[in-house]
Amino acid sequence: MLADERRSLIMEDLYNNGIVKVNELSEKYDVTVETVRRDISALQEQNLVKKVYGGAVPISSTVKDSLYTSRETLHAKEKAAIGRFISEKIHEGETILLGSGTTTLEIAKNLKHFNNLTVITNSFPVIMELISTKLNIFCLGGHVGNIDMNMIGAFTINALKKFHVDRAFITALGITTGAGVTCYSSEEAFFARQVRDQAGKLILVADSSKFGNNSLVIQGQLMDYDTIITDSNLDKSYFDEFARNDIKLILAPMK
């Protein structure tokens, strides 16, 4: 697990419990106490947590916003490159789905000039980004998730089943040829599997840091996706590996 992903999970623990303890985090994530202390120090430098004896507490009561904001700052250039690249491939008159996540938000930021585009989403940040545009926006509704500021659960799935989209763009926390595509919750995985049934093309978008790592829940297999789009910082060792498995991989150029 990369440090960035572990720190996001530590922030999730903080949101759920109000405090985290170094020894417990060390055991939970199978890292040394010194590694956890460095994680907490890094989060404190971002004004997200406050160190206390043996652990950390939220720096304010706005942990939910901090969780999302902290993830926005991780690999921001890579996510921005992906967002720009994908927006150039979208056409007027299309119906697309944007799942939740900071990478799909970068796609939304680049869609504001469209006049005839329908966007279906379960992401509050995407809705707020596009609310003042001419785009036709559908909000899926449902139970509000704590981490991604999204809508998940049975209500969301039932609403999703009423739509067909030309292309769907969804994210993941981990991508490996062994476990496949992984995320942090079963609800996120169930949403992703249903999106597969509603989309003409299913596209996985993830910055290069997600490759080679596994998260908690299997979201799907690599061959479930018509295309995987990442940034050009991806290690070249993946190119041949994906080609051998007939997986279409596209790299968004870094500027």
C-alpha cells in the first residue's frame, strides 16, 4: 500500500472514530510505528490532523471535507492531465456517467463549455462543479457516503437502472493483474458492477499511483472495462503486461 492511500484511510478512520492511535494503526496497516508517525506528521503539515499523545485527532469538525480535499491534492497534476485528455474525447449530444472520485471531478471541470451534453452522476462535487452550466444533469440520489461525498446504496442503484449511458467513467483505488480492480467499500463495488450493465462503454480512470496496489474490496476484473485511462507517468512494465491480456490502456500526456 502506498503512503498516500494509507493516509487517506487514516483520515477515514479519524472520521469514523474521532481519534486514531499509532499502535492500532501500525497493526491494522502492517507497518512500523515510525511509519505511522511519519504519516501523522505529514497529515498535520496539511492541517488535517493534530498530534496528541499516542495518536491524532481531527484538526476541526470538518473531517469529511478534509478527507475529500486531502485526496484532491494527491497526484493532482496526474488527475488534471487525465481530466483534460478525456474531455477532448467527449462529444456534444453524448450521455455520460461520472462516478464519484477526485479524478472524475477533474473530467467535470473540463466539460463546462459543452452546450448539449447529459451528465448522470452520484457525486456531489461533480454536481456542484457543473450546476451553473448548460449541461443536462441527473443526480442519482441515495444514501450520502461519508468519504467521497457521493450517493450510494439501494436507492442509487434503482435510480441508475433507469438510465442508459453512452460512456461511463468510474475510478478505483487499486489496479493489479492479480486482484483486478479494487475499491474501499462493498457499496462502491456494487455501484461499479451495475454501471457496467447500463453503459455502452465502461471506462476506468485512475492516476498511475493506483497501479500495483490493492484495496479492500474487489470492484471488478480488468477485462470488465472497455478502456483504462491513466497518466503517462505509468511505469512501462505495465504496457506489455496489459497487451498480453488484451486490455486497452491509454495514457493521458502530462504537460
